[in-house]
Amino acid sequence: GEPDTATYIAPMDTITVAPKFENGDQDFFRYIETHITLLNIGSSLTYLGGNYKFSFYIEKNGELSEFKMLTFSDANIAHELERVISRMPKWSTGYFQGKKKKTLMVYNVNLRKIDDFNAIEVTLNESDIQYNRSTNPLKWSLAIGSVLILIGLFIVRGG
């Protein structure tokens, strides 16, 4: 299978399943390559290419939200990337400790022209996955406490 490109894991978190588009990053890049409208980027596209770093969230329902362009080589291409990625179909959801989680995806890619027909190649420089930490120790202790109470009730009633 595809190598796991989830390079960033926050020290306190254990990522169980990272969100992905179809079968992974290669499918994500193919999607970008095939959905970019060349008329929109025209002369901006070069053989040397340019680097584009962007982020977005994959919501619990798999929808993409909050696209942000972080760094870019060319404004036309950056705008077109935003257009294409913001309209993507759903991704598979990310899971953290068995629960669906809103996940921040950060990609740093190179986008270049590969032939005279303006075919585009998107390649990975690096990518990060970060989970939103919306849980704090207090919530965890409350949850664990209520589970223990339920188990206690069950034992008392059953016995």
C-alpha cells in the first residue's frame, strides 16, 4: 500500500486513523492534477514548478472546510488550488481513540508542468496531520467516573 505520510503527531495524541481521500495522498494529488482548469493558470505554470503549502480541516462527516493557503509561489495557481480543493468530494474521516475527529491536514506540495500539453504533476514535499484537542483531563475524568458508576450499578443490580 501507500506509505503513511502522516509525519506530524502531537506528543499527547495517538492518531488511530488519519483522514484520507480515496486510497491516500496519490489519489488526492491525481484529483488536483485532473481538476485544475488550465485556462485559469495559463502562463503561471512552469516546468520548474512552484511550492504551495496549504491547510484544511476534514470534518467529522468527511467534508472539507477552512481551506487556507499558507505559502505559495504564484497567486494564480494558489487561487486555482483553493478553488479545486475547496470543492472536493468527501474524505474518509479521521479517528482518534475510536471516535471521529475533526482533523487539520497540512500539505506542502510542488506543482509543475510536465509536458507541452500542460499536463500537471503534483508531488509531496511534506504533510502534517494534527488533531484538534478539544478534550481536557476534567472531561476524561468525568467520563471515566460515569462509566465506573454504570458498571457499579450493573454489578449491584445483577448480583
